[in-house]
Amino acid sequence: MLQNALQFSHTLLKEILTDYDHVVDATMGNGNDTLFLAQTVQPNGKVYAFDVQKQALLKTQQRLVDNKLMEHTELIQDGHEHIENYLTEDEVIKAAIFNLGYLPKSDKTLTTLPATTRKALDILLKHLSDKGRIVIVSYYGHAGGKEELTMVDHYCQNLHQDQYNVLRYQFINQKNDPPILFCIEKK
């Protein structure tokens, strides 16, 4: 059976991660990806998880505490465009994940934005290890969502093929704007 975008995002990351890797959850949300990353890179790796909403941080923190995975996980209440403020200059990131859109069951007017997402991608590419991956899942069925999707699509298409492989994964026969997944892999 074909995997949905969330399942496939985890498959793409699990293929490359070890328990020594440093990773980024650029959009913490309800903590699903942060928990997955913490489970995958513990006990020796490190997870940086970002969200601007206190609600997201608290929900994620509880999820990690319940699973005894807070150690080596840094929850940061800040926008992903500020990732460089939390990484050392020479720190290598093996993977990052974005879920673009809004926090489910919350204020739908508070969304990720094309400019901040682009800045975060620029920063992460500078820190990405060889064979590292950045997975972007775009939920675009909200005001401003299609503009962000267009930015991500153009950004990925313009990455040089000598340095990166880029995958776009989507269901094309589903209603209600099913999410589209992009995976950037550094060669």
C-alpha cells in the first residue's frame, strides 16, 4: 500500500539516520516528527525542534517526557528562520523536516510563510551533511498555502543537480488538497 506523506517522510529519514546524528524539526507542531526523530537518533544524537507557538512546545515536551526522550532534545520557541542562532558554525545536520501550514486544531491564520521557510532552507543546506536529507511536507489548502507551495517547488527545481537529488511525492487523484512531499538529498 502506498504511504501517505507523513509515513513516507519518516521512511525517507529512517533510511539515513543513525543514533549519532544531529537533526532538525523545523516545525514542531504537535510533536509527531520530533518524537520520531528523538526515537531514531537517541541515545547519542541531538534533535533541535522549532515552533513559534508555546502550545506546540508544551504538547511536544509532554510527548517527549511521556516517552523518556527529553535528553538530547532541544525545544526552541522561535521561528525556523532563526535556526543559525542555535547551531554552531560548523555543526553538521544529517536531516531536517518541515510540515508547512498551520498547527492542527489551532489558529489557522498563524501559518508558515514562504520567506521564512526559504531562509530556513538556505541555512539548513549550508549545514547538511553529504547524503543528508531535508524533507518538506506542504499542506497548502489554506490562505497563503499555494504561494508557499510554489516557492518550495521553484526552490527545489532550481537546486543544482550536480549537488542535490530532489524528489516530489504526491497523490494526484485525491480531493481536499492532499499534502505534497519534497525530499532534498545532498550528493
